[in-house]
Amino acid sequence: MQTSKTFSIHFWLNLAKKKGNSAPIYARITVNGKRAEISLKRDILVTYWDTKSKRAKPRTPGAKMLNAYLDVLVFCK
């Protein structure tokens, strides 16, 4: 019998901890259906976050560096 293992990482803004217009970025890691959430210790303005792509909007200040950082986290798995 073969077992199936799953792994995924999703990024999201924790709006419950929003301060002013910025919110902290969190990563939700799921392994075999079990979830863990960790803070990435980075904040972004809510209007600069693209909820569909789960990344910073490309034409916003610092977006290139932040999205590169998120890509590094995904590809290190």
C-alpha cells in the first residue's frame, strides 16, 4: 500500500493584528492535513497586498524584494 503525503505553504495577512493600514504577513504550512501558522516578521500595507496571488502587488514600493523573499521560502521546501 502506498501512502500519499502533502505539503503546502500559503501566505496571508493577519488582519486581526492590523495596526493602522499595515498588517503582518503570516505563512500557513500544511503537512498531511495538519496546519501550523508562523509570522514572517514582516508587515505590508493592506492596499499593497494582492489577495488573489498572495503576494505584494508588483508596482508597489518594496514589492520586488518582498516577493523574492516569499519565493525563497516556497522553494526551500
